[in-house]
Amino acid sequence: MVLEKNSTAKSLVKNSAWLFGAEVFTKLLALGTQIFAARYLGSKGYGIFSFSFVAAAIILDFVDY
């Protein structure tokens, strides 16, 4: 019984660490993508891209509601 509890706790910690690592990786990748897009598109192009992205996010909020 004690071994089973310990195994479950280890599994929980390991899986939580993987989820946290994946979340950090995803955020860093998104940041890198935004920096690249801003450099590649320029100020005007990135503004249009950001506006369309925000407009789509707002529309999706209403659709999901």
C-alpha cells in the first residue's frame, strides 16, 4: 500500500513537471514567434496582423459563449 501511494505521488510530480515544462516551452515559442513576426512584417504589417488576431479572438469569445 505504501509503495503504491509513493508510486502515485511520484507519477503525479513527474506528470506535473512535464505539464509545467510544456507550458513554459509553449509560452517561449509564442514569444519567439511574435518577435519574429514583428521583425519580418514591420510595424504596419504587424499592426494589421495583431488587429486581425485580436478581432478573431473577440469573435471566438462570442461564439464560444
